[in-house]
Amino acid sequence: MTDTPLQDDPRWQKLAARGGLISLPFDAPDGWPHGPLPKGEKALEVGEDRLSSAYCTMQGHRFLRAVLLLPITGARTVFGYETWASVSEESWQGWLSARAGGETFAGCFAWAANVLPGFDSAEPVACNLVPGPMGQPPRLQPQPGQPLHEAQRNGISPEHLAEIHAAAGADLAALLDA
């Protein structure tokens, strides 16, 4: 990147005006010990542990793929962590039942299952998991009193977006040049 503030960079202005989603994906919940889902495979199974693109079971814990969206101030573009949510057994069974019946999952309480760059927290982040648009993963909504809740409500600055990408080791410049 250059010394030009991000909001003044013409490449950012073009990306911000375009709209859409800038995402930062997580391959698996934190602590998943078996590596990423192999390309072209529907699932990775190791003993009782299983990882797919939509869900994960690990050491008796249940996780659902989710998206945590943060508006970017001054942009039509939205930033999203493609993350994982830890859910209770009861919520897991409700999700399985809804999925099998072709119904919309009602949502539930969940814990963010990844440490999110730019919002590192020593404590797990309490969230509500709510249905996403048809055919898309559920959405994570951090509960009040947490920095992520404020960011979801008020948005993040373009500079904070750059900090998130830097903390994640992602190349924002490559995104701007795309």
C-alpha cells in the first residue's frame, strides 16, 4: 500500500462504490487439528471429527459456518468474516432438523469460534446466530456490550479494514488491484 490514506486511494474509492462483500474466510473453527477441507471434497473426517463447508464436529463440540457482517463507513461495500459459531447440542439438533426438512433454521445463541483479527479478545464473543438469506450461511450478531457489536451497528473505517487485513496476513493491496 502507499502512504495515501485508504479513503483517498482511487482504487479504494472504486471498490467502495462497487458494493458487494469483502470477506475474510476461516477454514475451520479455532482448535481444529486436522487441516483444511481438501479442495473438491465435501467433508474431511478424522475419527469422530468432521469438517464440511457448512458444519463441523470436533471433540464432541458442534459448529456452524456463519458470516459476521460489518458495514464499512462511507462505502457500499460490506466486510464479512466467514467464521464459525459454536452451538449447543439442542441448537445443533434444531439446525439438523431444519436442514433435513428443507426449512429455515430459527437461529440460536452461539459463541464465535474464531479469534477475529482486528477484534482480538481474551474472552469468547457471545452472539446470536440468525438465519441468512436463502441458500446462504446464518449470520452472527454479536451481543451488546462488545466491540464487535458496536462495529456491526456503527461500521468500521477503511483504515480499520486495512488493519484487519494486515493482522490476518491478508493482502488488501491485491484486493484493491483486482
